[in-house]
Amino acid sequence: MTTQTLFDLTFPVAVPFWALMILAPGWTWTRRVLASPWVATLPLAVYLLVALPEFGTLWEVVSAPDLETLRTFLGTPAGAAAIWAHLISFDLFVGRWMYLDARRTGTHPLLMAPILVLTILLSPLGLLTYLLLRTIRRTVTPGDEERRIEHAA
């Protein structure tokens, strides 16, 4: 498989999981599928297919980080495809955590959908948005402080 083909496959193999979390968050099968931490393995498999042949160069880049060396590596087809698969895998893993945490805390799916879309596009902003929402919800949930005090006692 060519690097271009692997690059082109990376996002589509993650889309079904994002679609389940955003479009069918309460469906029984969504909960079953997302219960597994293995949902990120398809983009991780693409990462391995791209990164393993470049492992020597990749190891040099990550074991002694230098902006110019990283820029040069990421400017290659293998480097760009590897970082893309890395990002898609970890974004999906973070999105999965957010989905599960939101279900556990009772965050409404309509509130989560745009945050998950933001996470797909700009993962750090999506995660930060969710963490802020989570913090705000904890501070304003009625009865929450009493439960914390009872639980601590």
C-alpha cells in the first residue's frame, strides 16, 4: 500500500466511531462499541504501516526533538501520513473518553455533539472545551456539594 493510500484511509476508518458518538449516542450498539478501548486501533494500524518502515528516522526525531528535524520529517509523505494517523488515533481515543465521561455524568448529547465535532477538527480545543464544561457542571450541579461532603465523610 502506498503512503498516499494509507493517508487517505486514516480518517475514514475513524468516521464510524465518531458518527456513533455524535449521531447515535444513546443507541445500545454505540455504548457496546465504545466500551472497548480498542476503537482507536484502526487508525493506529495505519500509523504502524506508515511508521514502521520509517522507524529509524522517526526514532531520531522523537528521541532528540529538534524543531528543524521534526519539520523536515513531517515535510515528507511518510512523516505527514504518520503524524496524521497519530492525530486521528489519539483524537478518537480522547473523543471516546469524552463520550463515556459525558454519559456517566449525564451531559446531554446535544451539548456534546458540537464539542465532539470540535474535537474531530481541533482536538486540543475540543478537549479544553469539554474540560471547561465538565468543571462548570460540577460547580453548578445542585446538591453536588452535599454529595461530595457525604462521600468524603
